[in-house]
Amino acid sequence: MTVEADRPDPTASMLAFFGSEVLRLRTKAGWSQQKTAKEARSTHAMISYVENAKRVPSKELADGLDVALGTDGHFGRLHPLVMRYAYPKWFRRYVELEQEAASVRSFQAQLIPGLLQTEDYARALFTAVRPDNLDGLVAARMSRQELLEHGLRCWFVVDEPALDRLIGGKHVMRDQLTRLLTAGQEPRIVIQVIPRTVYAHAGLTGPFTLLSFDKGKEVLHVDGFCQGRTTADASEVSEGVHAYDLLRAVALSPEDSADLIRKHLKELGP
């Protein structure tokens, strides 16, 4: 169990400050994490994560805490500041759209898709660029994965080189490949791998994601070096849909993809 001395410095980030405020006010009320979770309509694990700056609180959680603890909108006012810290400005709109989406179709050429990354894989990935807010970046990425627990349908196409690159070393990659195999068994998640025997395909220009909604237009997000770009332009979305269909056509079936992932996992050894 995390002890008080191990908690993040509340002056280190808005994420840590938000968590320290949850701890302060629930302690003042004489509540345990479990009772706080029940009253705020959340989970014990989420309250613990937030207090330890391991997850970005949702707007719903912020509002729930205000109602439960009678804090007159305190957490609701802090939430936009936390979001500003957790995600760069250009990415915030995508995060909002992702939360509203009914389905996600993602292609990645060099990396495991963010929604499927383990915490250690994400940390190793971010460490390579030496960011000032490493813990915040990891927490933000892990927070997005909560969407997988709320009915989001996902289709991931991954180029085989993403399985070869040992981000974080063999131990981290073993856990990551195991995570892929587990995720691929979920009814709402499809994972396909494009084998290296496919020399040219429609995704060689870079990774991209398509978001679909129960109501409203589809959205295309294209990753870039410094920042990505999100658009609902019909012609660009149409090109993205066409490219994704071509990628699925040359990828292995989900079953054969799982076998290929197992092969890579076996090659990593015990």
C-alpha cells in the first residue's frame, strides 16, 4: 500500500495537486478511498490512482467528487487545468473526441498502439525523448485506456516492425506482447498484423486513426513529428477509410496475427 511519504509532491504538477486535494478533503471528511469512490460513483482503484497522480481524472469524476464532498465546484474548476497539463493543446480536442467515439480504427507502423500499451512500455517510450513531465505523460496515456472498459469498439492494424522493436528491453516487451494477446481475446477488440513479407502497403506514409460516432461525421487523426492533426474533412476522411480497408486486406487474420505475436513472444525467451 502506498504510504503518505511516497505520495507525489503536490507542487510537481497539476495532476499531483489534484490528487493531493482529493486526499486532503476526503481525509477532512473522515472518508476512506472506498467510501469516497462509492459516494463519487467511481472505483476504489481510480481514487487511489488519482491521489497518486497515476491517472488523469475525468470530468465526471471531478463533478462526482464535488457532489460527494460538497466542495462547491472546486474539482470541476481544477479539471481544465489538469487537462492542460496532461495533454498538449493540439491533442486535447482529439482526446475529447476519442471519449465520445463509438469505435476506433488505428494503424501503427513502428509502435504498439497507445490504447494497448503497458505502463512500462509507455514509460520507456516517453523516456527516450527526455520530457519534463514524464509521469504526467504516462498517466495521461494510461488514463485513455479506460475507454476500453466502457464499450469502445477498436480495430488495430499493426505493422510487424512494431513487434520487433524492443522498447524497454526484453522483459518490458514480453509483457507488452502478452498484453496484445490478452486484448485480442476481447470481443470488442480486433488486432491484425501486417507481416514483413508485405513489402509495400497503404500505411507507409505514417500512422493514423479513424474515429466513428453513433451520431456525426467520422474524424481522421494523423500523427506527426511535433504534433498530430485532426480533421473531419470529408475527402480526407474518405482517403483514410480507403487506406484502412487496404491495410486490413493485406494484414493477417486476427487468429494468424495472434500466432505471429506468440512467435515473437517465444523468440524473446523466458
